Amino acid sequence: MKQTGKFSLALHTLGHMALDPTRPRTSEELAAMHGTHPVVVRRVLGPLRAAGILLSEKGHGGGWRLARPAEAVTLEEIYRALDEPFLTPIAFAPAPGHPCAIEAAMAGTVAAALTEAEAVIARHFAARSLADIARALPPAGSTGAAPGQNCQVSASPAPDSPL
């Protein structure tokens, strides 16, 4: 399974925004949290702005912030806006100019399975919001630094997390 860096970066940055939704975040600040370049952040967050998930404000005091409450943004919306599926049947497609019936049958079967798996992923994400991610964080003062402090939030969700 291909895990997309775009989706990871988007969830990471949006998770920070969900914790403090009124504070705009600059691309530079978000890039530092994720260990990447601000241009990468802008390229990932641009489609989220186009999808109505984020707002961006230029100038002094500007930055990125959620366009809606975290409860109103599903992970599926984010996933769809980035248009980069986890699973892709490209590797199983018959080679160009190579009309093998077995290869074609295999490609069709694998493509159907991957399509079904993507639908399961989408359903899972549709049932979860950015607020769910924020609620899954360990309580303040527990192991791990506070969100945004070298961004060492525990990778494990809280014990009763639905994520």
C-alpha cells in the first residue's frame, strides 16, 4: 500500500490547526513542524483551500487556518481534495503492446480489488473528522511534548480513540 506524503502532511498541519483554530499558521511554521520546505506545504494545502477546507490570508498576521470547525471537516474530504489514492492498479496494468489474456484478466481482478479497498478507506475516513484527531491526542502533560514543540506528539492515539 502506498502511503501518501501529501495526506500525512495535510493531516499533520490540519491537526495543529484544529487544536487552535483561530490562530493563522504560516507555511514556514507548518513546514518546520513537518520537517519540509514551505513550498511543499503550500502545494499540499492549496487544493484544500480550493476545496473549502482552508482559508489563506496574505500579509502581516496572515497564514493558513480552517475554513470551518474541525467537527465539520471529514478526513474523506481531505483525502478526496488531495486526489492521491493510497492504492493504485497501475503496477498491475498489462504492458503496452503486450496483449496477454492472463495479464489482462489479472489486471482486471486486481483493479476491482483495489477499487473496493479504496471504497473501504473512503468510508472509514468519512466517519472521522479533524476533531476526532484532536480528541485522540494524549492529554496535556502526558508523555510527549505539547503539539508544536518540535512536534513530538505521540504517534499512538489515546487508548479509547476510534482512529
